[in-house]
Amino acid sequence: MQKKTPKKTVKKIHKKVDRTKTDLDLILRNAHFLRPSGQSFWDFLTFENIPFTKKHFPFLSPHTKPKIKKIFDFSEYMKIGSRGEALSYLYDGFGKSFNYVGPVLDSELKHGFNDHTDRHTLWVSQTGVELLQRAGVSYDGKGQYDSNTEVLMTLIGMTHDLGNFFSRKEHSTYSAWLLTRLFSNFEKHKDEFDAVLHAVLFHEEPILIDLNLEISNGTPLQWALVAADKMHVGRDRIGGRSFQSGIENGALEDDIHIVLNALIVRSAWYLGVRSFVWHLDFSIDQLEEKFESFTTGNKRLYLPKFFQNVFIKKGIVYRESFVKLFNEIYIHRMKMAAKCVFLLFPHINEFRVELSDNDTRAKVGSAKMTVFVIRRKQLF
């Protein structure tokens, strides 16, 4: 009998890929505005039935495969002294393109994504500026808050999500790459431009985890962007496709994110003596006309069966169900915001999320609830 030759054990060697030098390098070689599949951006909009006008994208050429124009001068931008001037400068170059980010993202899910038009970016840029003003620090943490810090925060607040034009996956990488294509003459302000790219590139947790990076090694500019981005929740975050789906197509049953946002009238924040409070106003009334698809004709928000069942069978009011779900869905968002707040405000020891419910129908009573609390020592 022939003896079997024992198989040799081959040890597989997995080479660690440095994504900062591979994916980015591949992206940087391209001068065209193309989707990762190679599809022209214009073709993509047409295929997804997204109405568009090329003039709404002044930073793109009208070619079949649009090229990205260097329409911004960073040295000129750094001479701007306020958020208002910065916004005017940016809108001159971006035109109405901000309002296309939402429809592009909506194409990726049945009921769409939360809103990423300039309703979001304007809120983030304003909130980021306010956070840095209250913290009193410069963009790099080496000085006091100044006009440079304000215009840099405005820039990253408005552009941090533009990478979604290419792909939701790794959109922060695409956003940073796009800035390198849009701006020229940044050599004289290399530190500032590097801070912008760093903040935009690392404003999402997955890429920080993938690269084993600690956000505490970042800058106030990055911390303000992340905190502002995470705290923007509520009705103005609901995207167009979600409204189109409505109750009829099961949007509220299928996607709990839509429900949570619909229940939040507004999101705000304030500084206490030793605490930072992220405040949510909750209401199932006070609906605007555009919420008609979310109601059953009685002008009150339709809630999924989960909310209704626990109220009927267990007497648990809607706000308590909301708090439970908000903690389950947004725990990582709250912890990320808290960490950045602690980094911005060294004297703050506690981060709290509070909810107020003004019961206008006088059925279960108005109330305030604590949604989430975390202390500095629990994160550092």
C-alpha cells in the first residue's frame, strides 16, 4: 500500500495594508468626478432618476466624464474673517450642489437616508463654531479662538459629507480627497489645510477604529466637527425619500431611525457648571404639513406597533419607549459626542442627554427625563 505523503502546513502571512497609503493614493490619481465603479457622475444621476442641472455644480466641467475644477484659493480663503463671509465664498463655488447629497444617499436605501443636504451642513458648521467659541480655543489647540478657527470650522462643517457623492462607504476619505482637488495655493497655510483634511478624514468612528487611531490625539477642529455632527438629530434630519414612503410604504415600521427623528422637534445643547447637556424636545404633536405622510389623517404622528403595544398592554408611555430605543440605537453616537465634548471642555466632568415632553393633549402629563449620562472617568 502506498503511504500517503503528509500535507505540509502552510502558514499564511497576512500583510497589513496601510489604507492611508493605498486607497487614498488610488483615489488621488483620478481627476474626474466618477463613482467608485467608474460610472460618470452625470450618468449616475440620470440612472437614479435624480433631476439635475449641470450649472448647479460650478466646480465640475460639463463633459461626459466631468472633471473637477480647482475653483477655490486657500490662501484667499484664509483672509476671510467670519462664518458669513466664508459661507458666501463656498456657495459661489459649490452652487446648489449641497442639495444633491441627500437624493444621492437616498438611492442607497428603500426609505432613504437621514438628510445630508445643506440643512445638515449649515447646522453642523454653526454648532461647531459655537462649540469652539465657548471652548475659547483655536483650531489646533495652541491658541485662543480666532477668525481663522471660525472659517476653518465653517469649511469642514459644509464639506465633511461631500464624499457621499461618490459612496456612503468611506465617504470621509472621498470628502478629504475632494478638498485637495478643489483648493489650490494652500502651501502658505499648510498647517491649517492639514488640520482641515485631518478633521474631515477622521470624523467617522469606523475609520478611526480601522486605523487604530485615538480621537484624543486630534485637534479641537476635529472634536467640534464630530460633536456637532453627532448631535444633529430631529425632524430636519428626515430625508425626502422617507417622506415619500410614509406610512403607506412602511417607512415607520421598517426604519426606527425615521421614527426617532420624527419624535424630536429640536436638538440643542448648553453648558452647566460641571456638565454638558444635549437637550432633546420630544413631541408627537406639532406636525408640519410635510408630515402628512406620517399621520393617519388626525394630524398626529403614526407610531409603529411596538410603541402602541407597550403603551396599551404595559402602560409605558411613548416617551419612555423613545428613551429606551434612543439608547439602543444611538449609544455609540452619544459616547462619541461625549468624548469630543470632554476634550473640548476640560472642566466638564459629565455629559448628559435630557428629554423634555410638553404633553399638549394632557393625556400622560408633561415631563422631563434623563436619556443618558456618562462621566469623564468612564471614557478616559
